[in-house]
Amino acid sequence: MAGYNTLSKEQLNEELVKLKEEYAKILESDISLDMSRGKPGEDQLNLSMGMMNVLDGNSDYKTTVGFDCRNYGLLDGIPEAKQMMADIMEVSPENVIVFGNASLNIMYDTVSRSFTHGVLGETPWCKLDKVKWLCPVPGYDRHFSITEFFGVEMINVPMNEDGPDMDMVEKLVSEDEAIKGIWCVPKYANPTGVAYSDEVVRRFAALKPAAKDFRIFWDNAYAIHHLYEDESKQEKILNILEECEKAGNPDMVYEFASTSKVSFPGSGVAAMATSKANIAFIKKQMGIQTIGYDKINQLRHVKFFKDFDGVKAHMMKHAALLRPKFDAVLSMLDKELKDAEIAAWTKPQGGYFISLDVMEGCAKKVVSMCKDAGMILTGAGATYPYGKDPKDSNIRIAPSYATPEDLVKASKILIVCTKIATIEKMLEA
């Protein structure tokens, strides 16, 4: 079919009748599908089951420095785990603190500490009249939930094909001392799949914020989550810690990563990389909060993966399972929506999501119709602060959990709902 904008109202109405008949059949099919969150599928979880057997009653629980992982101590993580997480983030182990099982928890704690005790001696944020935050959009809903929870005023920053609108970022942070941070997913961004260009990373590192305690929250969650073994198809980004050091802003960034979608979500290893000054400040507060995180879990991960080459090989097994799932969705969108010219979507080289933009004013309707048909998507608006997409157009697709076969069915439902919502919107005009 030609683009919908070339059809007459009569032709649109004819198409709408056919689509509603198709939707009625879908409603009768008793379908139950979930594409709401970026959860690894069971086949991916099975890849790490060998980790359950690397430690037993006869295992050596000591680290390379002779520390017994069964006991108290090593606040910032065992040396082997620090090395593993440093390799994932491409930084030095001396710049790494290994925490618990989730990077989201570290980000929450980091914001919380900033509110109660400030940042490197600056005024605690809880004592300020206003705290503001920059939020590249569309973005990660759980990031926005953290800053909303603390009452932070969030400011939308548009995402371009190479990262956030840096003209806007530079202007805002230089003019407003109340702006204390920005959320970033620099590689295979959630949900667009964008990787920040060298220019964007360098401009971040060279920021001149009005606030001395401004921090870049660099959530490098998908640093090694490629979909292709071919290195030419794997996105590469500059090292933000190195660039900040070069630019004379060594303390300005916190980088986060975890093995949540490498090994087991909820049972992985998470870490932060930052400057030595930031680490010393954070460790003083950590020493009050905990004597140390789960070192046996850290040891289990190290013994299973052995080294960074082992991690990379493991991730190629993930890629082999994920790639057909992404292909199933993308091929359906290309086949059914490309000619209609009523939507746009990303084609990521890695990560866990596809970002779909439908006609303005249609996203909530599409998501609601899909839900009625038995397919759950992330709520419309979730990719924006406060759950408010000003254009009501963005939908996040998470292909990882379902099978490729189910994803074809799910994509068909999404496509039918998108077409119906679009035509109805066009006929209202």
C-alpha cells in the first residue's frame, strides 16, 4: 500500500474497516505476550548456569591477595572483581568500587548521598531551594523515577542520532547552578540504541557547569551488549573518565556498569568507576553503610568468566540468541509499516530495545489497544520524565524475553494497532 498520507478519506475508511476486522480476530485469539521490560529470556539465563557449580565445599575461597571471601572486609570489592569490572568499563581498577547486585541501586544511593551529605564538601542538596536535572529523551524510565522520587525538577533534552543535544546541555549547565546532574546511557542507549559520538563525549568532558557539584551519571549498562560478532558492527565510544581527565574535569563523572544482563539479573555484580577523589569521599560513607558487599558472588563471577576474554565470548552467546529476536521485530516493521510511512523506528547494533515513534497523539492509543489484545508494552510516556511524552508518540519495544515466533505475533498486533490508531487520528483532522 502507498503512504497513508496519499490516500483519500474514503480509501482510509476502507482500510480502517479491514484493519478493525483483523483486530477483532486478534481479540478472539486469547494471546498473552509481554514486551514491557528488557528482561533476558530463559535461553539467555541458561548460559550462566555453570556459575552455580564453580564454588563447592572443596573450593578455595581466597583471592589472589590471600583474602578469605567468606569473611568481613574489602569494602570496595575483591581485586579480581575490580579488574573484571574495570575491563568492562575500560578503566583502571584503582578507579573502581564494586558494590552489590545492581547498578540501579548504586545510582539511587549516589543521588541519596548527594542529598544528605553533598558532593565533595559542597552543600547537601537537601538544603538547597531547588535541584534540577537534565534528562535526554526518550530515555530510561527508572532513571527518571529516581530523580522524581527525590523531588528533583527534570528538564527534557532531545536526543539526536549521536547523543543528547549538546548545544542545549552546554547552555543549561553553564547558566543554572541548580542543575546538578544529567542521566546518560552512552552506548546502545535505552530505548533508542544510539551510541554517543566522539564529539559528544568530548563535549561532555569539557562542560563548564555553574554548579561545582554537577555530575554526569554515565550509565554504561550496555557497554558489551553487542548484537553482532563482527567488530565493524559493534559501536565504540570514547572513555569518558579519560576525556574528563584531559579536559581538567576529573571529578565530574560517575560511570556505572553491572553484569545484570551478562549473568543473572538481580544476582550480578555492579560497579562504579570515578576519580580517586570521588572514590575516597564515597568510601567514607560506604564504611558506615556496610562492611562489604557479597564477595562470594564476586568470586563466583570471576571463577566462571576467568577473564575479560571469557566475558566477551559469553556475550557473543547472548548476541546469537538476541539477534533473531531483534530481526523478527525489525523485519515485520519494515514489511508492514515502511510503505505506509506512518512510523519510524531505530535499528540498533546492540542493547535491549527498539524505539518506535508513531504519529503524534497515537502512542497511548496503540499501547492500550495492544494491552486489550493480550500484548503488554512499556506504558506510553514512560520514556519521558513524569511519564509525560509531549508528543504522545514514543513506544519502547523490548524483544529479549519472548521467542522469535512470538515476536512475529506480537509485532503483527503492534502493527495493526498502530495502523488503526493512525488512520483514526488522520480522519479526525
